[in-house]
Amino acid sequence: MITEAVLQDFRSGKKEAYDLVYKSYAPGMFGICLRYTRCKDDAQDVLQESFIKVYINREKFLSGQSIGAWIKTITINTALTYIKQNYRLQLTDNELKLDEMHFDSEETPDYASMQQKLLAILNRLPDGYRTVFNLYTVDNLTHKEIAEYLDISENTSKTQLFKAKKMIQAIIEQEKISYGT
């Protein structure tokens, strides 16, 4: 358990406290890394780089702040940097009008199965679509915030989200046809 005493030891650089923070938060942060990257190896690289930054910047972590939120911010920023440096991130602006997406409601499978299927679908999206979709839908950033993070216009962010949703819908429809559901 991460107590205030553990956080104090973490800020002062004690290895045992850092190890406890890592053990507590690395699995959840790995899930975030997987959403932004193409494969487990890339996700592991991002996770490792994120926790190096967590350690280096530990003194900047303020008492009373949520350590989970602080680590998540570092992890997302590290993933975005990794994507920009290692993937051909293409974000384009166009004049598409955004309309509502409609998905058929069905009986939902178990959570682990749904999570696995969603991750597989997200991995089929182009890097730009996947990145904007994650930032907007999963991490709850606004289009303005996404535009600032990725150095793009708000319209580009909206377009990428729209295209991602359309592609996800097409993949889901294709899967229904393939499996005869």
C-alpha cells in the first residue's frame, strides 16, 4: 500500500519506496502504453522510459497530489513522444462533417474479452487515428488539449477522431460478417 510515508521515502530517493510505487502502478501504466503503441515490445519500452522519468522527476511530485495521476501524465507524454519519434504519425486536416456514430447494442461479453477485442481493433487503426482516439475517448482530453499535445489544429483532432470512429465501426461490421453474427 502506498502511504504518505512511502511517498516521502519515494521523493527522497529510497529504492524500496520506488520499487513499491513501480510494483503498484506499472501494470496499469503498461495498459496505457499498449493502447498507444503497436506491440508489447514498444509498450514495454515506453513503460520503462516512463518510470525512468518518474524516478528522475520524483522530487517534483508534490505532497497531496495523486501519484497515480502524476505517473499517468508522465506515461501518456512519454507514449506521445515515442509515437512521434518512432512511428509515421500522419495527421491530416480535411472538411469532413462530424456526425453521430451509432453502434448496435448487443449482449456484452466479459470485460477481459471486450478489453482484448478493443485493443486488437485499436491496433488496426493508423497511428494518428489511434492516438487521437485514445487521448479523446480514453484519457478524456479536449480537442484543444489534443491539438496542443500533438501540435495540430483542433479541426485535425476532430477529423482524426471521426475517421477513427468510422474505421472502428467498419472493423466491427466486418467482424460481424466474418463470424456470421
